[in-house]
Amino acid sequence: MTGKIQKTDAEWKAVLAEKGAERGAFEVTRHAATERPFTGKFESVWDDGSYHCVCCGNELFDASTKFDAGCGWPSFSLAVPGAITDIVDRSHGMTRTETVCSQCGAHLGHVFPDGPTDTGLRYCMNSASLDFKTK
Ligand SMILES: [Zn+2]
């Protein structure tokens, strides 16, 4: 478990229910599940604003860094500095970089070094781990 905010499973479930989080948000954020592509509510949202951790509200991405990677998950080229912690993930026979919320340890998705923009990064996020705030 990483992060400064620690809660039990029951407490996180209550937080997510109260926020009206997507179905599956608990499994994604607390047990590193992956939602099915093209099912998340933020996959095709292009409004101005910011994306936050659905668990603790930590600001993760500015909407201006979101791009369409065509993979069915919300994708970003740049994270808010310090908002996300990278962890090497060797599950499923692959070496990938898992991303978790620096504040509460919520699983967000993975980051890949094949992004199409200047940063070269592609943050492939689960929509269910995100909350959106308009500017
Ligand atoms: Zn968080």
C-alpha cells in the first residue's frame, strides 16, 4: 500500500458510492482491475477542466494533456507534477509501469513510453479511477 491516505475497503466503498463513481471503480482503484475499453464515461470527453483521483480528489491531469490514443481508455501526455507515483509492474508476463495516486495509492492505470506528443508519454488511465471538474 502506498500513499498517505489510508482507508479500509469498506471506507473506500462508502467514499466511492457517495461520489457516484462508475461501477467497477472500487475494483479498479483498490485492486488494480482494468475496466473494459470504450466503456468509461471519460473516454470521449474533451471538455476543458481537470481530472482528479476519484478516491481522494488529488488533481492528476489537466484536460489539455488528454489525447485520443484510440485504445478505448482516457489517455494523457503529462501528469500534474508529483500527483502520480510510478511502480514497476511485472504481472501478466509483461514489464509495465503502473501508476498510482501519490496521495492515496489508488491504482489509476499504466504509463507507456510511446506517446505521440513532446513528452513521449502515454498515460493510459481507467476512466473509473478519474473524476472530472470543469474549469
Ligand atoms: Zn487518490
